[in-house]
Amino acid sequence: MLAETSLSIWGWGSLGLVLFLVTFGPFAIFYFAFYILCFVGGGFVVTLLFGKSNSEKYLEQCEHSFLPCTSVGIPKCIEEMKREARPIKIDRRLTGANIIDEPLQQVIQFSLRDYVQYWYYTLSDDESFLLEIRQALQYALVQFSARSKETDWQPYFTTRLVDDFGTHLRVFRKAQQRIAEKGDQMKDQAEELVDTFFEVEVEMEKEVCRDLVCTSPKDEEGFLRDLCEVLLYILLPPGDFQNKIMRYFVREILSRGILLPLINQLSDPDYINQYVIWMIRDSNCNYEAFMNIIKLSDNIGELEAVKDKASEELQYLRSLDTAGDDINTIKNQINSLLYVIKVCDSRIQRLQSGKEIDTVKLAANFGKLCTVPLDHILVDNVALQFFMDYMQQTGGQAHLFFWMTVEGYRVTAQQQLEVLQSRQKDGKHQTNQTKGLLRAAAFGVYEQYLSEKASPRVNIDDSLVAKLAETLNHEDPTPEIFDDIQRKVYELMLRDERFYPSFKQNVLYVRMLAELDMLKDPSFRGSDDGEGESFNGSPTGSINLSLDDLSNVPSDETVQLHAYISDTGVCNDHGKTYALYAITVHRRNPNSEETWKTYRRYSDFHDFHMRITEQFENLANILKLPGKKTFNNMDREFLEKRKKDLNAYLQLLLNPEMMKASPALAHYVYDFLENKAYSKGKGDFARKVPPLIQKTYSDPDHCRVAAPIDDNVDDNIPLRVMLLLMDEVFDLKERNQWLRRNIKNLLQQLIRATYGDTINRKIVDHVDWMTSPEQVADAVKRFRDAFWPNGILAETVPRRDKAIRMRTRVAGKTKLLEVMPDELKHIIGAETTRKGILRVFEMFQHSQLNKRMVYVFLERFLETLFPQNKFPELFSKLHSRSKQMQRYKQRLLSTQAPSLQKR
């Protein structure tokens, strides 16, 4: 049924279609479709127009009836979008100096082009966003420049940088010592050294440890982001800082585009090694220094790189076809290369086997050492310090110090008598004064070393001591008055088994030979300057007693002395400005009374204080001299305060009880208050005679390098810097303090001879020059040319081959050892010099440690630039996630827990 119905439908439909086509033609179907489309389209248009007009009328009625008003922001936003963008005017002035602004503008332009524009233009052609970022950057730079101009950079460059570098070196030295104590059985010594370094850092810094920032790239990026955001908060106006999109863009440009690449480059050991070689490029590599580096190297990579290069050169020389005189030259080169390869192979085998030998211990056990005569030891600074250490261990230091003091007394007494003779020829009579001075000096030597009260006392024949006392009491002292006893003391030190004979069997003797570079050469080689003398002469660099500054002092105990500072003033002498203190002095004798004024500078007080505290040990804890101030020390308020403090110092010094406790102190006081020009130089016994009990210089295991070195450092910047660096590089504080004092005196003489008394002024001028617009512009240009050479962003420099980096390390160490002056080796010893230089070089071979130093310098820079923004607290918070810090706090809690439980 359904099939029939479907068939009928198809049949009638087909018939109708055929009749339609026959009647109207084949194109009729297209006309029909077109008519239907027009009908539907027309109906849609009419409906749309009619509905739109009715809707507008209806909405207009609703607006005035029950619907609320539309927001004004929407039409305003539409109006702003329709309005044409106004051009943003950029002021190209940044620092006020065109010479700086031009390269800075180029840096900003290149930064935006390479870090923002290359992807921003794919999103939009609107440049207003880029201009606003540029404007924000320029505003921040303007604020930064203004802060820089208001900052005093002298303490940063002369104190903070040096202290931070010294602290970094001290931490590294302590870490090396801990590694050595643990032994050599470590899987990765470099990694262990880094961990130990930061462990020591947290013990020293107490509140900050930078291990995460220096070892984790992710934490480092987070630290730089946080730091840049803080800087933007300080430098940008509030409106721009609240714009998060722009702030994030600027933060990423500064942190990841500029700071991070710069820090990575500065902390790259290979970059530092290349820079060291470039800095001393004028120095030629010495073959002996190169072989010393190879023999001392403990890095297998360095040895293999040198060996491979030597083998390569060896193959090249053997392939040459030469004749005549060139054959001998090539043979010599081949033999040298073969020797280098042999040394490298033997050193590699020793390191791989773990049979590293201490050359000092080996020489001590070997027994066949060259003999250095005692008279040579006594005139050589380096050898003398080791003999002095040994004599202190055995309790014989009094004998050695007595011998040295007498040497100084003899030389100075001869000088004084020569001066006396010349003055007598000129008609000047000062015989009693000079003889009184010599007698006072001779009695001082007797009381300190030979009298019954001397402690420790020189053990010598009592008859000789009694004879000397008789001579001192009844005759005028002569330069040779102590010669008999001095000769006996020399014989005692030479023959007594406790002293020189045992010293030759002690490890200190072997270390002395190592410092003198005599372990490999059995012949004695003293100082190259040829100043060493025999027993009867004055020892080179030894203690020369000076009596030039002693005045004619009455010995009557009834003399009363009173003094006070009555006035202060500021003097200018040939461009040098200094403060002057007028001291009014009253001296009362039984038969007369005198009053006079004398004028002294603070440096005179300081020199006088150094004298008496070194000679009279008990005064160091009683007398306190007002502190120094390097800069801005001419303020009236400061001078009045110093005047008050110096007056208190004088009154305490002139206290009768003080004078009774130290009778010999009167000579120094009278000399200082005499109405004459004060002679500096820490003359007399205080400067030249080493005390029996050496002063202990506080050097805690865990403390930062502080600004003041000690009380004996003059108020000049170069001496402070050089002494601090020598202390940390060569570890002088751990050694004999007599040597350290001699080095300080030598540095003083060197600085004064080179720069004179205006050295601080020259340092200030140099800092001003470093921060001048020309130098800042030059630094910006170097930064621009390094990151954008020829205006194009520099590509990432590929890491150099390991063998090349290892050979660069060897070349850097060789050049450093070669550039060290021989005079330094003669002062502190060849072995100490070598170890100190290699320690500094090794410190720069760890990128994590280099990053730590860079970040410390950056933190101190920001603390100096923004002193009111509490950056130290901020850095403590930023580094608070340190793992080493958390362990340190746990150890503190565990150590404090038992004491808390007892309470």
C-alpha cells in the first residue's frame, strides 16, 4: 500500500515538472528561485527598519521613565577611543650632563628595541605604550642620578669595598682551612669548598647568607626581580608604579635583560682570568715561574691541558725540515717540551694516586739541609721572624730582644755622639743634654733586661751585670757599653742546645728555608739588596734605637707639671689644611716656675700615644685616645669635642699616680710638651724596641674585616688599605707581630716617600675623578659597546673549550707570580708570597663565590645610595630562605637549649 502511494507521488511530481519545463522553458526554475529570494529579502529589510525605529522610540521613552542612567565612563571611554592619540613628549635630559645622557639614551633605545619592540609590534602598532615605558625608565634614571649626586662616595670606595673584599678573602681562607682539616677524601672538592664557604659566611655575617642566590639560578632571578621592584618603588612616581603591566615589563628588562647577564659575566672565572692576563699584558712569562706553577698545580685538568698543548707543539717541531743552526734551536725546544710533559705526567700520577707530599715535612725528615749561620739569621727580616717565634716557644725571647735592642742602641748612640761633636765644632754646647739622654736610654735597657726587676730576665754572668751597673752609675755611657754582655748573649744563643742548635732541627727552620727559597739550593742566599751585615754591624731592617726626640728633662722628682688645651684653630700650609691645638703648660720647680705654650696636631697626639703604649704595656688599657676621622674633620663642633676629649686625655696622663707608676714616662711627656717642633716617627724605644710580651691583635675566627685595622695605623687611606689586604692575602695576623709591625713601618715610609703628607687629599681627588661625568660617561659607553657592539645586540658568547680555559688559568697564575716584586718576597718570604697570590687566584676560580662578591658589592652600593631606605633589613629578608641560615639557627637553638633548661 505504501509502495503504491509513493509511486503515485513520484509519478505525479515528475509529470508536473515535465509540463512546467515544456510550458515555461528550462530557465524558468532560476527565475522562480530569484523571485522567492527577493520576496524574503524585502520582507527582512522592512521588518528591520520598522523594528529599529520602534525600538529607539521605546528606549527613549524608557530613559525618562523607570530605567536608571547609564554610566558616564562608557561614553567617556568611547570618546577617548575615537579621539586621536596625542604625541607624548620625551625629555631627553637625564643626568644634566650631555656627555652621559647621549650614551644612556642609546642604551634605553637598544633595550626597548631588542627586548620589547620585536614582539610588541606583532600585537599592535600603537607606540604610546612603548613611549610610556621609555618615560618611566628615564624618570627612574633621573631620580637615580639625583641620588648619586647627593651621595658621598669616598667611604664606599676607600672603606666599604676594601672591607668587603677582605671579608670575602677571609671567609675563603677559613673555608680552605676547614677543607684541609677534613682531609682529601672528598668526592667533589670544589662543591665541598662552596658549601663550606657559605657555612663560614653565615657564621661570620650572623644574619645574612647568600648561598641560594649564588647557587640556584631560579632563586637568583627571583632575587633580582624583587630587588628591581624595590628600586622601581623608590624611583618611580606612585602612578607609574601602580601600573602593573608597565612595572613588570621594566622589571624584567632590568633584571633579566641587564643585571643578570652583567653579573654572570663579571662572575665568570674564565672572564676574570682573561682580564688578569690583559691587565698585566706587558709582563713576559718567565719559564721558572711557569714550571713552579706546573709543579704546584693540584688541578689535573690544568696539567692535562698543558701536556696536550706541549705534545701538539712537539709534533709540529718534529715535522719541521730544518738544517744548520736551526737544528740546535729546535732540539733545545724539543727537550724543553719533553721535560714539561714529563713533569705533567709525574704530577698527574701523584695526584691520581693521592700520594701528595708536603715538601716542608719531606725536607724536615730528610735531614740534609743547608745551614744558615746565626749572624745571617739576625740580619735577615724573613729569617729573623722564624727564629723569634722559636725563641718565644723556648722562653729565650729575652736574649734575642736584648741583642736587638743593644744593636739599635749602639747605632743611635754613635749618631748622637757624631752630632754632638759637630755641634761643638760650631760652638754649640749641649754635652750634658746628650749624655743625659744616653744615660736614660742605657738605664732603660738595663732595667728592662738585666735588673732584678726584669721579667723575663736575661740569664748572664752576674759579674758582668754588676760591672755594667757600676759603669752606668759612675761613668758616662758609650756606644760600646753593652758589647761584653751582648757578645756573651750571642755566644749563649749560638752554643746553648736550647736555642740555635735546636732551632736547626725544628720545623720552623725548614719553613724558614722555604721562605728564603733555599730548599732547592744549599748555598745561602740572603737579600738581593746586599744590605746584610755581620754580627758587629747594624742588622738590616732591624731595630735602630733613636734618641733624637728626647729633650733635656730634669730628673728631680719635685718638678710639677700641669697642662691643658686652651684653644684650637685651623691652619693652611701650602694647600694642606689641618687642626692645631694650643697647649698651655705650667712647670714648677722648687726655685722657679715657667709657663709656655706649645702647638700640637692630632697626628702628634696619635704618634705620642703609640710610643708610650708600646713601651708601657699597662697604659694601653688606661689611656684612650679620641678616635680618628678621615673626612670632614675640620668642623667647629667636631674640633671642640676633640679638644674636650684630648684635655681629658692630658689630665689623666699627668696624674701624679700615673707618673709614679711609670717613672720613665716623664721623659716622653716632657718631650711632647716642650716648646719646640714635635719630631714624629715613633722614635725612642717605643718604635724600635720590640716588647717582651707581644701585643695580641684580635682576630676572631668568625668576624668581618672591620674598618679600623689597629691603633698603630696612621690616619691615611692607602696604608689602611694596603695593610688590610696584606693581612688577609698573606695571613700576617697569624704570624709574628714583629714582622707585621716592620711591614707597616715600611709601608708608611713607602707611601710618604711616594705621595708625601697630602695622600688623603689625593685619594679624595681620585674618588672625585672616578665619579666625574667623563668617567661615568666612559663606563656607560663601555657597557653599551659590550652589550650592543655597533648598535647590534651581542650574541651569547659560546663557552670556550675546557682545555683553553685550563691553559688560561695556568697563564694567569704564571703572570701573577712573575709580576710580584722580589722586594715583597724578601720582606714576608717567598713561600708566603707564593701561597698568598695563589690563594687569591684560586678564590676567583669559583663562579658561585664570585657571584657572592658581586652581590655584596651591589648591596653595599645600594645601602650607600639609599641610606634612609633600610636596605640592610631588606637584604636580610630577601636572603632569609637560605638553607645555611636555617641550619645555623637550628645549631644556635640546640646549643642554647641546655642552658635554657637549666634556668
